[in-house]
Amino acid sequence: MKKKDSELFKPLVATSEKYLRDYCDGKQVDDEKAKMFLRVLSLYRKILKVEKERDQIKSEWAKLIAGVTELKKITASKAKKKSKPKPS
């Protein structure tokens, strides 16, 4: 099964969070590295947002397909009723 992008990013996110925590505590001083890790976290948030939207779209699509299928069944049953001759 294909892993989600957010799953692939998790090790890098953990490293980023640890570095930024140390940076805020004064244990790290490299500003450029801190900026890079902030960009990593920003990108990670965007990936999570896109994955959530993708899941919502899949759900809506499944509901739409189910609705169309049900509509076809109703239409087909009405057509059958009209085509049957009434007994006299």
C-alpha cells in the first residue's frame, strides 16, 4: 500500500520539532537551520491540509456515485411500470 506524504514526512518533522525546541531553549544557535526547519513544518501543515481535502473529495464523490446509482434504479423501476400493460 502506498504511504501518504504525511507519513513519509514524519521523521523529518520530528527532527525539525526537536531542533526548534532546542533553538528556543538556547541550545542551538543556527538561524538558517531554524528557518529551514520552520519551512519544513509549514510544508507539513500544507500536506496535511491537502490530504484532508482529498479525503473529503473522495467521500463526496462516493456519495454522489451512490446517489446517481439510486436515481438510476428509481428511473428504471418507473420505466418498467409504464411499459407493463394493465390487466383488464
